[in-house]
Amino acid sequence: MIDWVHPSFFLIFGALLIPLFKGRVQQFYVVLLPALSLLTVMLMDPGVYGVFNFLGLELVFGRADKLSLAFAYVFSSAALIGAIYAMHVKDVSQHIAAFIYAGSSLGATFAGDFITLFVFWELMAFASVWLIWARRVKASIEAGYRYLLVHAVGGLVLLAGILILYVTTGSIRFDAMQVRDTAFYLILIGFMLNAAVPPLHAWLTDAYPESTVTGAVFLSAFTTKTAVYALIRAYPGTEVLIWMGTIMALYGVVFAVLANDIRRLLGYHIISQVGYMVAAVGMGTALAINGAVAHAFTHILYKGLLFMGAGAVIQMTGRSKLSELGGIYRYMPVTFVLYMIGGFSISAFPLFSGFVSKSMEVSAAAELHLTWIWLLLTLASAGTFLHTGLKLPYFTFLGDDCGARPTEPPRNMLVAMAIAAFLCVFIGVYPDWLYNMLPHEVDYHPYTSTHVVWALQILLFTGLGFFMLVKHLGGSPKISLDMDWFYRKGAGIFMQFIYRVVVPVEDWFIQVYRYVFRGNLALGIKGLWFDKNVIDGAVNAIASAVGRCAGALRQVQTGQLQHYALIMVGSLLILSLYSLF
Amino acid sequence: MNTGKILESMMNNTKTLKRIAYVVLALTVVLDFFIERHHHVFFWEDIPGFSAAYGFISCVLIVVISKALGHYWLERSEEYYND
């Protein structure tokens, strides 16, 4: 009897069998795998499973406690919703990549040591890049390479940190970091890169908008939230994260104003939302950590819903820019309504899931009397509604008619969106379902009259501001510079340096070489003969002699400790006798 | 489609919608004068209508600052990285 099955098993190994099935059976199988994975998580009891010894290291594949189970629950739910959304996709490679990606994310969540974490961490990067490449256009191939290179660097930094941690402490346990040494900061940087903390965030908004319609739904769920999980695990109460998270929340909001591509706008709001979670990890109190987990949980569902809505628009209209969209609510009303449920959830309207989760983090800031953090996080939440709840839907679905005449997306896409929308409302109405999963005891009541009125005022008056400024808020066919400038333009400058400086210098050396050594070519040929026959011969002779000696010596090796000890003691005796006389 | 019909009739009656919206806005502020306040951390939590003002100011600030950053510094043509 097997007492524990890793939920990643179905996703990672099950994915490899997808090509064996065809048509309807394949569609059923694609939905079955994440369903089995979710079922495994639901049936799992807290405990430590799957412990292996490998080269003297203790690898833990299954640390199941309230924290990892909460994340695993929402990760496998997101995989299931994503699979339903992607059911109609004929490209098998996308299914395989998405499932290996989701499975690795679950693997990282259950990892109890840094080596296991690292392996799944890297697997995530290599699987997810395929979801970007699979769109098979030039822009996505290029963005995918940049994504992969940035994550490779991040992975190396993380690995360096893990190695230093192992050398200095002798432990690879994946728990709260104790000492603030080099390893502490290297691992933190590795985690922050995946959480998209500025200035290490540009990979996200560069690559996600270039991915496939269904791929973006998976991408929006796993990488950043696995990093949030890792931060909660290893860095609770690290004060520097409070400010970094708050800046992150504002950064995403500012750039979302400038974004024209709808999925890039949503990408900047991932950064903004994860900023709240990072800040909450920095606060580190029970309320803040509960808030970070709750927010990650609800965020995965509503952000998935928003990406599904945006993806449906892109698939059915072939357009992805605010400046080219508008007025399509008549043709995609169901998509519009489902998208708006996601929009209200991320904006934290009462009765939607953001209201019961994000507010925990803001309350945690109040509890710690962090005045500025509180004010800035509240400001950022106004920005969230402004873009995700107003600007994007207004200029995509309402606004001026763009001339596109799309239809509603395939039924499976709508079903996936409806499931996510249902969960957003369900959690908003019945938050105790979520609160029971959180790592700490919850003593938080979101539905007080002050909180509801407070939230409604903030949001509705943001709406008033939007409609007053609406003429200036439409998308313009421009892009905005971000940190990726440094490696996109920087690479060009580097290549210029190569062409203008390195190549001429190398050329000069080649000229010198020709003039000085061409005359001596004959000498060179003689040298070659000498090299081949004399030097190589000597080397080969020595090598074979050593080989023969080694063969002879091998006979002496008995493998018995007593014999070695005897020889050592004997040698010592001879040496000491020698030194005496 | 039913949903489409409802939405379309809403879009054809923006004037009514606007009026309803203004009433709701006023209502949230009026309500703020009458609700019971239990515990507070920051002094502004006792000022009725503070969050309405803060929400509005936040919205305008975000738009103005971001647009200025974009206009004077960050915005480029779409072909910027392809040249």
C-alpha cells in the first residue's frame, strides 16, 4: 500500500502520455490529470513524506503543513481551471509544458529542502518558456529567450546561495533563514527575481503578453506565487521587504497607466498585487502572513480569470491593444460579465474575493502603525480598480466601436472562466472557507460597517475620477521603457562594442601574426613533426608506463582497512627510524 | 443572448445610470456620518468622507504622475526595439 502520492506525479509523468491519446479521449485525459492532482492534495494529511537520502543529503519531497497545503490547493485548482480553458488546444506540446510547469510548482511547494526546491524551481523556468515560444511568432521567440536567460541568471544566484548555505551551516533545510550572511541575500535575490520585485521584474511584462492565449493563464498563476510561498517560508519578518513590496505595488500601477497591450497591463498588475504579498511577508505578523497566503490564493483565481477574459478577446478578435479594441461587449457579453467579476475581485469590492484577502494585509500594516505603507498600499488599490476594473474593460468592451465582430469563445473557455468567477464570489461571500486553510488562527472580520463603507468610498470615487479623466486614459500605440531596456538595448550596445573595438583589435593581431609568422611556416612544419613524433611519443610512453605500474599497484589494494592501517603504521615506523639515524 | 440585451439597454440609458451612480456616491459619504466606529489606528479614520477624498485624489495622482512620466521619459514608438 502506497501511503503517499506526490500530486506532481500525475501532472509531470501523466503529461508525457498525452500524445498517446487522440481527440475526445485526449481532452478528457487533459482535464483528468489536474483533477487527480487536486484530489490528492485534498486528501493529503499534514505530515512529512517522501524523505530520501542522496549523497548524504536529506531530500524531502513532501512537507505538507497548512502553509504548503493552502498553496498546493490553489495551484492544483488553477491547473484544473487552466486545463479546462485549454482543452480545445490541439498543440500537444503546450499541454505537456503547462502540466510540467504546474507540477514543478507543486513540487517546489512541497519541497522541504533547498535542493529539491531548486530542481523544481529550474524545471518551472524551462517548462514555462515553452508556453511563450509555442505562439511561434518572432516577438514571442525573442521574448522567450530573454525570459529564459533572466531566469537562468536568477537560478544561478539561487544555487550559489544554497551552496554557500550548505557549506557554512551544513544544512539544506528549507526553513526560515537564521543568519544574515551572503547566502541569506543570494537566496533572497533568487526568490525576488521570480516574485518580479523591481528592478528584477521586467521578464514578466516582457514575456507574458507574448505567450499563447492559454499559456498566459498558466503563467499568471505559478511563477510569482511560488516565489511568494518561498518568501513566506524563508523570509518572514524581513523588514526590507515591506518597503520593496510597497514600491512594487506602486510601480505596477504606474506602468499599467502606460500599457497599451491588455495582457501587459494585467502583467503590471500582477507585479502590483504581488507587491502587497511581499510587503506582508516583510511585516511577518500572524495577520500579515495570513493575509499574504489569502491574497495569493484569491489572486491566482481572479488573475487567472482576468487573463482568461483577455485571452478570449485576443483569440476571438486577433487584437490585443486597447487602441485597437472597443465596443465588443455586444458580441461577447458573457466574456465581459465574467471578466468584470475578476475585475471587481482584484479591486477588492465587498462580496468579492479581494475584499476579504487584500484587506488583511492592509490591516496588518495598520496594526503595526506603518502610516506611509498603509497610505501607499491604499493608493495602489485605487490604481488597481482604475486599470483592471475600469480602464481595461472600458476600452476593450465598451468605448468606441473598433469594427471587430467577434463571437463568444468556445464553450470550454467560458466554463473555465465561470468556475473561476464562481470561486471569486464564493470566497467573497463565505470567507471562512478560505480562512480555515490559512496557516495561523484567523481572528479577522472583513465585513464591518466601517470597512465596507471605507472600501466603497475609495473605489467609487476612484471611478468618479476615471470618468472625469476618461478622455486622457485611452491606449496609445506606444510602448514604455522598463528595466528590460538594459538588456535589450544593452545587448545592442555590447554588440556595437564588439564590432567597433574587439573585432578591429583582433584583426590587427591576425595581421601581425601573418607578417611575423608566415615566413616561418617551414619551421612550423618541422616543429609539428617534432611535436608529433618526439613529444607525443614521450608522453604516450610515460602514460603507458604509468598505466602498467597502476595495474601492478592495483594488485596490492586489498580494500581491507586493517591492511591499510598496517602499511601506514609500518611506514611511519620506518620513517621515524630513518629520522633517528 | 439575454446578457447582451441587458447590457445593451444599459448602454442606451447612460443618463439614468449616471444619475444612479451619483446617488450611490452621495449615499456612501452620507452613510459614513452615521456608522459606528469601534477602534481606530489613524486619526483620519474618524473623519467621515475621508476615504472618498483619498480615493479620488489617489486616482488623479496616479493618472497625472504616470502620464507625465510616460510623456517626458518612458514612452517610445512601438518599433523602438526593432530598429
